[in-house]
Amino acid sequence: MSNRRRIILFGITVAVGAAIASLTSCSTSVPNRDPTGSMFPIVRGESLQRQAVELPTAVSGSPAILMVGYLQQTQFDLDRWTLGFGQAEAKIRVVEVPAIVGWFPSTFLRGTIDDGMRAGIPSEDWGAVVTLYGEDAERIQALTGNENGANGRILLLDGHGEIRWFWDQGYSSKRLLELLDVARGLDASTSPPESPAVPDDAD
């Protein structure tokens, strides 16, 4: 239930930000692109715990999934991804990244937007939502594009911040399994090697 409520509040948040951005003519269409193989850009946002968060630094060291959304309609798509992760019992860190472009929400509505999200999200989940505003949000839009904005941008990062898997065409159970398979491979590659067996007695 908490995951579903979090996604619903995320949709409301992005809706407010997107509406203000469109009214101030700060949002432009950016052609979609597949950033697989690129390094995720360094961006700075704030979690709902009111802590400054730098991505991808905050998730470095092990694979992580970032779910990026630009529009209100993204709620439906990310809702399905979230349910899919839960049903698959995925053991990987997932961070929701609302990206709100435009100087107006960045300057005047940031506190109101974040407070609205906190009101419907259990405090233990606040660290898993990191909101980006202004130029930081624009960096992510430049990375992925924002066409067909109702679709979430699902990015799998390795422990070094390189994008190893990407999808922006809507939820797919086949793609979910593919994503988790790639993530498991990355996780295995970052695990420390087993120590060689030591015989009890040397001859």
C-alpha cells in the first residue's frame, strides 16, 4: 500500500510542477535517446527527508534502479513498474526521481510540492524519493529526452554510475524480467570473490 500511495503522490507532484513549467514556457520538447553506456550525470536534489542528495553518488557501489518521471500521466506507468518489482521480490535499490523543469516551481513551490508528498508517504520511505528541480532536472531530460512523457524513464546503473539498461516505452513484464536479469548479473560481478579453500593439513 505504501508503494502505491507513494506513486500516486508522485503523480500529483509532477502534475503541479509540469503545469507551472508549461505556464511559464520553461518546458521544451527534447528528442528521446537511449543513454545506455553513458555515465549518469551528477545532479543534486533533495530527498523527502530534507537531506541533500547527489546522484549517482548516493547509490554508488552497487546496482540501483532510478525511475524518472516528467508528467502527471507517468504515475500509471511507474505504478506498474513498482508493482512488478514487488511481485518479483526484487532485491535492488529503487529510487524515484521526479524531475520538475522550470524556474517557477524551483523557486516558489519546492517546499509546497515536497510537503504534499510527505503528507501521504510513510516516513520510512522518504529517503527513496529524490526530487530534482531546474537545471538538475534539465540535465536528466537532456540525457533521456522527454517525448512521450507519460512513459517513465527506467535506468539501471552499475556501481560506478554507468547506465547499463534503459527503457522508455512503457511497462512490459518481459522488459521487467530482462532488467532484473541484467541487475543480477551486475550484482554478481560486484560481489567479492570467494576465498580459495585451504586444506586442513599440508602434505
